[in-house]
Amino acid sequence: ELTAQELKTPFWHIALAILIFTIISTVSINQYRFGYSDHSLHIPFIKAFENSDLYPSDVTVSQRVHYYTLLWPAMGFLTKFFDLSHLFVLSYFIALYFAFWGMFTLAKTLFNDEKVAFLSLLFFLLAKKSFAGVFTLESLFLARVAVLPLVFFSLNAFLRERHRVAFLLAGIGFLIHPMSIIFLMAMLLPAATLQLKE
């Protein structure tokens, strides 16, 4: 990834700016929510992973083992030690912070201009509804939110010709949210194949 020596702005200034963007997004522009939308399914999954005696005859919850992510089983384990609502907001904040960082590094790699990289944070902050019906920046903790930093950092690594790092990050991301990584691999694999032919 980009090092402090490669950047004109001091590393800690960038880290602080990204933290400010993350806080603004979480408490204002894209206010964090808990127990909303997909959480109506994910929270029972997590509680059932933590205690398999819960919801014994619920057909939907019984399908949790076929829900292809390691995120919710991991969350189920962690709820033995932490309150679920606290765990979610902390996980969301960390994922969002590194998503902003990933966006910054990706924009810096693409345009080689820090002003553009900072501007990309502003546009990323202003979430829009995508063609898939989901927002570009979610306001609740989901698997696709958790995997977003890995998508950005993987793509950035690939563009910087660090292919092993790119595919390693994509592989880790696949264990969290396969659908996001499938779209990423649809770009990376043909590009890597063309590079090998050259």
C-alpha cells in the first residue's frame, strides 16, 4: 500500500481526515442503524450460532448453515464476550474507516493526485442508491459492508501489480461476502490473464 514517504500529506493527517469522514458518515450523513432491514434475519442467525438451542423449530433460522459467510458464525462466537449491539457498531465503524482508507488509496493510485483522492472521500460519503437497489454506503453493519475495505485494497494492490496480495485479500473477502468478491474477480481474472499473455 501507499507509504508515508510516497504521500505529500503526512500519514497521520490522512488518517485523521479519514477518521473525520467516518465519524461524519456514522453520526450524520449516513446515520448508523441497528436492528433494521436485513438485521431481522442476521441477528437471529447470530444468536442461534451463539446458542443452538434458540429457535429450535424456526425454518428460516435453521438455514443459517447454508448462508455462505464466516462473518455471522464469528459474530455468534464473539457475542459470548461482548454485547451484540456494541459489537455491531464497533465492527461497522472499523469497516467504514478502512473502506474510506481503501477508497483514498485507490483514487491515489488511479489519478496520482492527493486532491482527487480526498475528493473521492467526499463523493463516497454521499451515498447513492445503486442499480442493485442497495446504497453505495450502507448505514448498518452487513457482510457487504465488512468486505468493502478488502475489495478496495485488493483492487488497489492489483493496479499496483501486487497480484498475490490482491488475490489473497480477495480470497479472505470471499469468506465474508462471496457475491461482492465474484464481481471483483470478474474484473481481476480477465485482466490477470491478459497480463500473462503479454
